Amino acid sequence: MDDAAAREPSRSLLVALGLPGTATAHPTTGASGAPVWRIDTPAGRYALRLRPFNEEMATRREASAMRAAQSGGLPVAEVVREETVGDASCLLTSWCPGETLAKAVLEDGADARRLGRACGRLQASLHAIEAPSELATPRSWLTQTPEEERVLGGGIDPRAARLLHLDFHPLNILTDGQAITGVVDWVNAAAGDPRQDLARSLALLNLALLPMVEGTAAVAAVELLTEAWLVGYEEAAGPQPLMDRFMAWAGLRTVRDLRGKWPQGALAAMEETVNAWVRAVAD
């Protein structure tokens, strides 16, 4: 990561973004992509994502996705400033309240069924939104390898240009324990077929979250969350055809995304499951 994005934001940068000189920056954990800082001011709290200045287009895409989601009624932070300051591309937003869905369900005992169903319905609402033009680019997170194309077998609707989050999972969804209060981390957002986003979420629940938890109760909570998620989505959007192919695609894409980030042993176990999904649609 370029130093301009990785280092703590300077006071002059914060002031240039319209924040008071007394504002303080604190690193956050768990965010993907470019670093995100929590900015505390006497008037309130903000989130600041920093990228190198030459990644201005990525900042613009993320801001556009967030604005579209918010205009569609989703609980998304408000974009406050989006500009380049010196050698950093900056995205300043309001701060979303709540804790991660993962913590609420796995540590605090929140109702996995109710929250999973709410997530599914919320994701269906997201997919009802037309993607902004900034996301309709030839290359995006959805760019496929030949193997991924073969698995899908032409199943993608070429007319689909709905707003997709593509990292819609329990670490990027915030809750107060009763309802969903925020959806964060729009780095991967793109225009595409809603089944790609739904399959990506279900794949992450099965491949990434489930293997990480320990104990019968935690495993049962993740399984219940996953089951309720799909129920909620289908209640809002109806049954989705060819999901076995989209799940195989999402598994391949997730392995590709995590290669080099996860330990080889964990990745090998994930690949074994994904290979089984791929074989099932190839038969």
C-alpha cells in the first residue's frame, strides 16, 4: 500500500476535508482494501478511507455505490467528502452505528434466524437498485477466469445491471442486535446479476465463516443464519434459478480472492469444498 494511504492522516489533511483541527484519527480493524480510519470530532464521528491519489477512480466508484444504496433506502453511511488531497484520494463518510453481525450472533447471542432473514431481505432490496453508470465498466471484481465462465455456462443475465455489494457478509453488516443498522465496505461494488452477489454471500458464510467458528452452538448459529438468509432473500425476490452454478462460481471466485491472504491449509480445505460444488454442476 502506498505510504499516502497507509500512514495516519495528517491534521492538515483532516482540515482540508472540512474537519476541525481537534479531530483525531484512529485505525479500524477488519476493513478490506484501502485503510479506513475512525475520525472523532466534537461534533460527531466519521469514517475516512484513504487510497493513493492515482486510485481516484476506485474512490469514485465506491462513493457512487454508497450514494445509490442510500438513495434506495439501505442503511449506508452518507458520503460527506470525496476528493484528492495532496497524494491521497479521500472518501469521508458518516459513521455507521452498531457492531458486526458476526459479533452479535456469535458472541452476544443475538437471534440468528431473525437477523439472517433481515439480511436476506435487505440484500434483495439492494438488488432492486439500478447500478450507477460508474460501476458499468468492462473490468471489475466480477471479471471472470475461463474456468469461472465454464462453470456459469452462460447463466448470467446479460441485461442485468443491478447494484451488487460483493462483500455482503457478517463482518460488513452492522446491527444493534435487533435490526440491521449499517452496511459498510463497498470496495468490490459492481453492476451485475443479483445471483452473483447472493451466491458470494452464501459462499462466504459456508466457506469462510463456518470453518472459523468452534463449538456446537456457534456452528448451529452460523448454519441457522445462512438458512434464514436465503429464506429472507427468496421471500422478497422469489426463488433464484441456477443457484448451484452461481454457488460454484462464487466458490471459485472466493478462493481466487483469498489466495495469498489465507494460510495454505485453510485454503486447501476451502478448495476441496469448492471442487465438489464444481463437479456437481459439471455432471
